[in-house]
Amino acid sequence: FALGRARAGDARSVCDAMDEFAEASWAAQHAWSKAAGDSKSRVLCAALRGAVSGARILEIGTYCGYSALRMALELPGAEITSLEVDPTNVLIARNVAAMAGLAGRIQIWTGHS
């Protein structure tokens, strides 16, 4: 869904497409998405506003890579390393980061914290 609606190399459009998917599928079922979409992403971005330029961020629990994309958008000079235990989610998140054009700034590893 999201990769079909987003523009390659445009991280914001990838996040927007993922938000649209969450709204269309999860909200319609009165469920919540595990991704830090929309209102949850605003809290995440607000927390990052005091970070130093060029920060290095460690995320525990990648899921689909949405939070890593949001952090990369909020802090353009940051390097993000994300750990995910599920190898399937790692592949999905790596492809999402590549689609967004951020594979060089977001490293996603399989493993435990």
C-alpha cells in the first residue's frame, strides 16, 4: 500500500503514505497501529527538538521503520541505528528506508537490545 503511493526518495511522502494506510485500515477496524504514526509521531518529534545536530540515535524496536524515518526527517544530520528482533520486519524496514532515500542514514539490524 504505502510503497505504491509514496514517491521514491521522498521520505515525507513515505511517512504520509504509511499514515494513510494506518488511517484507512487500522482506524476503520477501531484498532491502533504499532507504528508511531500521526499523533504519536508528533510526540516523538517534539522530544527530538532539543537534540544536538549530528546526533546518533539508537532505536530499540524498529517494526516497519516509520519512527526511524520520522527521526531522520526531524534531525537531518542524525545517524539512526535501529534494532529489531523479527527478521521479516527488518527486511520491510530496510526497504522502507531505501524507498525513502534514507538507507545511508538509517541502519537497521536484527537483534535484541
